[in-house]
Amino acid sequence: MTTKTVTVVGMTCQHCVAAVTEEVSALQGVTSVRVDLESGRVDVESDTPVDDSALAAAVDEAGYELAQP
């Protein structure tokens, strides 16, 4: 089990949280997604490491973007 934490920019409501959760949850191996709307923090648990580009693409598909580190 691995955990990755990213920050998503642009989320403002529970619909945003649901959209990000749905897209990230669809990634192969992902077992859990927790989104904190206030901080933009997204914790992703998975069976295998999640590819950074796949994660960024899922967040983009939801209509948001990852914060630059």
C-alpha cells in the first residue's frame, strides 16, 4: 500500500471534491481518495505507486490542476 499527497488548485465546493474524487478513484490501483476542500490536499492510497502524469491527467479531467511543488 502506498500513499501520495498532492495539492489541487481551484476547488471551491463539494461538487469539486466529488469530481476530483471520482476521476482519481478511477485510476488503476487506487483504493482510497480523501480530499480536504479547505487546503486543497488530496491523499491517494493505492496498491501500487500512482504515476504522477496519470494523476495529473485525472485531476485535469475533473477540471482542476495540481499545484506546482
